[in-house]
Amino acid sequence: MSHLRSSISSGLNHARCTWLFFTLLGASSAAAQFKPHPWVLSANESKIDLTTGASRVSGPAGNDSLTLLDFTQFPPSVTHLPKISNSVLGPPSNVAITPDGRWAFVSDSIRLDPASPGKWLPNRFIHILDLSSTPPRVVGQGESGEQPSGLAITPNGRMLLAANRAGGSVTAFRFADGRLEKLAEISLGLPTDEVSDVAMAPDGRRAFVSVRLRGHLRELKIDGEAVTATERKFSAYGRPYRVQVTPDNALVLTAGEGFGNGADTDLLSIIDLAANPPRTTDYVPLGRAPETLELSPDGRWLVAVLMNGSNLAPTDTHRGDQGQIVVLEREGRSFKRRQTLSVGPIPEGAIFTPDGRHVVVQCHPEKRLWLFEVTRSGLRDTGKRIEVPGMPSGLGTLARGSR
């Protein structure tokens, strides 16, 4: 009998070991399958032209696209995904990728007005892309407030925030199993206030939102799935547009145009979260019309993309022929300018690759992406250009995940 019990026990142990082996093998295979690629995703629009000094409809709906860059090599491999609608109207932070690299989100913030050719209306949708499929494809949508623009993902990848530029609000979504479920819509002002962008703090407990035409950032508190607006507002120069938070959770950065005539030097606003009380503590001159700000993964470098007058009307005396990028380096509780480089006209997004070795810059009317190398002293133009099938308008890469 004891021999029988021993045999049964041995068989059960063998079965358990076999089950455990194949369970771990399956888990490791899944982990290998969904290992984060160093993706960069460019959203390319074909409906709106900016070269006349104003936003005008230049083509029919249905021809927008995405371009997926895989930076496991350089130059990166390129995959174009046709007929995925997106928009240049809003900051170029309308693209986001989950920390595990499997899912991407793209704001679909406007639609052409069928009753009035040449005009558009706010839209309310966010595309969900499965990047693990071949080729990547749209698998669903989430419905946001009016004109979802800037997007931000929590470090655990389970919540998405969308700034609704025509809705005066931020929408919070739960994300699971490839689906977006609306949790709340947090009102931050009037629809005309232009709630444009949202940036997630690295600890996932706070977010900061640009209320563009009110000239301030608003703080959001995140507690699990509860998102609430605090009473804390941070003053910023001009009309704050793009927002970033440094990886050490110490500084919030924002920039946007002032209220001058197009020839002024606009400023980077620096908010010190460790100050008592937290407040705006410094301003750094950038140049004309900053469109976006992007931090390197280690927080050392900051790239500011400037229109530099290239978006003004051809008859405007302040018009410029080229855009610019300004490279700044972290120094204590502030940033110092190190370089100014010329790029093509009307630059939109810029982004560091996940390994921090390269920077991608979008040049809207050229329909090209410019590639830069990050060196010890700043950026170097590699001379590499990637043609895309539309006017590149938004950029995203892997969100910073939980550590």
C-alpha cells in the first residue's frame, strides 16, 4: 500500500512538474512574442494643409495613414498603415504606445463637415491598434470628449487619459484586453479654453494638463481608477501647449506661443514640484512658436520644436523658410540651451527612440521624417530621411512603464 501511495505521489509530482514546465514555457514564449520593440509611430494626415498661414481643407477624408518605425536597427524598418484617420489640429502628442509595446492609441479628433465643404467638426474617437499582429491593425475605438488631442498612459499601462481640446475636459479610460472603457470625464474649463495636452507623472499618481487659452496647467490626482482635478494651477508663459514631466518626477515643463505678432521669442516654463509650495520657478528662451517638447528617456536632454515663422502666410513679413529644433540640457532644477538646428518647414512632432540614441522629427509639408543621432554634446543630423504617405502630424513611442 505504501508502495502504491509512493507511486501515486511520484506520478502526481511528475504531472505537476510537467504542467509547471509547459506553463512557464508558454509564459516565456508569450513574453518573447510581446517583448517591447523600440517602436516609433508617426500619424500622417492628408486632409488639412498649413502652408498658407491658416488651417484649410486640402483633400478628402479617408487618406490618412500611420507609419510604424522599428528601431531595432538603423535606419529603422518601416511599415505604412493606410486609411487610419488622424489630425494635425492639436499638439503632436495624439499618439501613444503602451509600455509593453503591444498596443497603440491614435486620436481621431476631427471630421470633415459633409454639409459645408472646406470646414470640419470635432470628432470623439481614439483608435486602438494591435501592434502584435502582422501587419498591425485597428481593433477598436474608444469614445472621448470633443476633439481628443494629447494622450497619456499610466506606467502600468491600464489607464489612458485624453485631453479634449474642444470639450474643456480630460477623459479617463480603463484599458484591458484591447478595449477602452470610459471611467470619467473631468471638466477643467469651457470648451473654448482649449484643454490641449496631458502629461503623466512617472509615478502614475498625478497628471498635468495644459489649459491653453487660460495660460495655466492644471493638476490631476490619480488614485487607482479615480481621477480628480485638484485646485492647483500653475502659471505658464503665453498659451501653454505641450507638457512633459521629467523622469525623476521633479519638474513639469511646458511651452507655447505668446500673444505677440510672430517675431517674439517664446519661453519654456519650468515648474518645480519640490518647491514649497510647488510653483513655476524659471523661464528659458526658446525661439518662435514652439510646437512640442520631448525629453530623452534619461531626462538629460530636452528637444523643443519651433515653427520659426515657417507656418505663417507667404506675405507675412515674419515668415521663415525653415523650422528649428532647440536642444537643451538639464542643469539642476532647470535646463540650458546647447544647440539650435534647422529642419524643414512646419515641423510638428519630435521624439526620442526608447533607447535614447536617436530623435525623429516630422516635417509636415515635406511628408518626411528627419533622423538625428544623440551624441555626448547634443544632436547630429544623420542625413537620413523617411518618406511617409501623408503630412506627418503626431508621434508616439513606448510609454514609460513601471519599474
